[in-house]
Amino acid sequence: MARVDVIRVKGGARLAGDVRVGGAKNSALKLMAVALLAEGRSVVSNVPRITDIAIMAEVLRRLGCDVTLEGTEAIIDVPAEPGSEADYDLVRRLRASICVLGPLLARRGYVRVALPGGDMIGSRGLDMHVSGLARMGAEISGEHGFVIASAPAGLRGAKIWLDFPSVGATENILMAAVLAKGVTEIDNAAREPEIVDICNMLVEMGAKIEGAGSSTLIVEGVEALKPVRHETIGDRIVGGTWAFASVMTRGDVTVHGVRPEFLDIALDKLVTAGARVEPGDNRFRVVMADRPRGVDIVTLPYPGFATDLLPMALGLAAVAEGSSLITENIFDGRFMFVNEMVRLGADIRTDGHHAVVNGRDRLSGAPVRATDIRAGAGLVIAGLCADGVTEVGEVHHIDRGYPDFVSDLENLGVEVERTDVPEPTFDF
């Protein structure tokens, strides 16, 4: 009989202590793709030890790169002519691998990338990626589940307006533009710290970029880039997860490795809920003495409240005093895990992209399943506020975003175990 991993947590824990956050998943994956833009050895440090990094390493290996993962470093040797095709069997497991589209098109003038998979959290089309690259002279088509792009005359600078500040589209267009002829202007660009991190690595490699962190990026194309060593910024989503967990469990947690300004809106919401937040140099402390108060939260592109923290926001609302209105504006499937929260006793009612949550003093432990990375972490944290034991299944999702999740919980005072259980089988 097949066996699957689960995480079991005993409710009633109060998180206390220090936790160190590693490099940002949403930055490190893209920085590995940035390495494709220069022949030779690039090193990306402070890389989180998660399954998505291992998958991206294999994507690059199949493109002809020699990739070694040593501790928290990704050492990437890029050949003079990297491959030009990313197969479905890997791309379906990691949506972020679509970010090889821009750099390979810039380096090789031709690329064939499978349409991606990834978390089931709603529609995330590639229209803006495609239209932006087409404005730069790419000829793009699709067949048999692949995106095929070519630039027989090379890419050229263009003025590109994004209908939405898409992180993925900004990244792909940016990575293509650094080797295009002329100047590219990306308006309504994403402003996330991870975008700034990519810009910083590109500039270190010799790219000419202005406006990083603003809604307008100006990129002047260069002939070639050189390989570099670059350190990934801390993961603000993991840091935010621990911040919410501290408030939900009336704890006292100091998070190291994340700049608090990356979480301004989220930390401000926790203060509104009654927490004390003490920011520091690449760290912050979150202390909560009483039951949190309900707060209304709206997810928006950065610098707004991050959609990846919505499961933790729902968890906070579920145990807060009073009612909260949670609004999701980014992904139409982000509420898919709400039924699992309801199994834990949460009083949540959804209507379109709104959720009304009536807080309860305690939840009730139950078996639930993770539906995506952040939902999985959110369910485990909610289980800390439940009577009895909560068992979270399909925790491979959590592995994709949270290194050392169980040991971090243990170090903060949680009774937790990760174990494997038989997967039910049925005879017909």
C-alpha cells in the first residue's frame, strides 16, 4: 500500500523564540534563470532548500547547464549555446520555469517551452508575456501544449504597457530586454522586492536598468553579460507566515533574515489586530498578549498586502474577536482551501472574491489537506489554534516553499511530527 506524508500538530501551542528565514523562493528561482543570460559560472547564494529549487536545477541541466546545489548555493555553469526547449514533465511541476522563456529567446533567438502547471490557485495566463515579447519583435505561436517563440532578426527595444503589474510578465520581458537592441520601457511593471533583486543581479552582470522598484523600468540593451555571484534576498512570505503565527498563538517570535519594510502592510495589519511589532536590521519581533482583534484585509500587487499571505490572514480572522472581511484581488482560486478551514471549525462564508469571517476563540482539530504551498502552511498554523490534533495531508505542497518547516515549529515550542500514513486504496 502506498504511503503519503502528513504533518500532525497539537493545538494550544504558544510560539516563542527565534526563527531564521532563508532566501526568497520567488526570487531564487528567477535568479537561476537569470544565469542563462551569461556564458560561464554564476553562483546564486542564500537559496532555500526546497523542492522547487531542485526542479529548477533539473530544468537548467536539461538546457545543457551544469548545476550543483551545495548547501544554500546554486552553482550554475552555462554553456555558450544553452538548449532551447523546456519539456512538459518538469514545467508542469513548476510554473516558475516559464521564466526561462525570456532569457533563452534573448540568447538563442528561439525557444520552445511547455505551458506550465503549478499551484491550482486560479487563472494565470501568459498573454502579457507573449504580447510583450511580440512587441520586441518575437514571433510567437502555440502547438501541442508548447509556446514557441523565435526572433530571427533579433529582439529590439520597445515601449510595453502591462494591463496588470504581473510579476511573471515583468520578469520575462525584463530578462529578454537586457540583450535586445535599443531601449525597452516597461510601464505598469511589477514592483515586488523580488523584481528589484533580479534587477540588481542583472546590473551586476553588466545590464543597464533604471527604475527598479518603481512602476516604470527602462532597459538599455547590451551586447553581452558576464557571470556573477549574487545573494538572494530573504523570503518575505515565509517571514510573514511566522509573524501571523505569532499573533494567532499569542506568542513572541523574532524573525531573522527578512527586511521588515518588505512587509509594511502585513505588519501594520497585525498591529491593528493588537500585536506589538519591533522592526530591526533585517529582522523583526512580533509579540501578542491577548486574543487578536478582527481586521479587514485586501490583497493587492506590491506594495499592497501579498496574496500569498491570504491563508494566514484567513487563519487570523478565524480566531480573532469580531468579524473580518477578506478580499482577494489577484487569484480567482485562492479561496479553494476555505472548505479545509471550515473543517477545522472556522466560520467563513465566501462570495466571489470576498470572504466574511466570524472569529471563534478556538478551532477544532481535524484531518485536512493542503491545496497549495501557502494554504498548507496556513492550515498547519490554524491547527495550532485548535483543540486536539490537526493532521494536514498532501504536505509536499509545503515542501515547495518552506524549508525546515517542522523543525522550525519544534524550535518555537510546537508539538509536531511529520510521518507517513497509508494512502487508501479501493477495489473495483
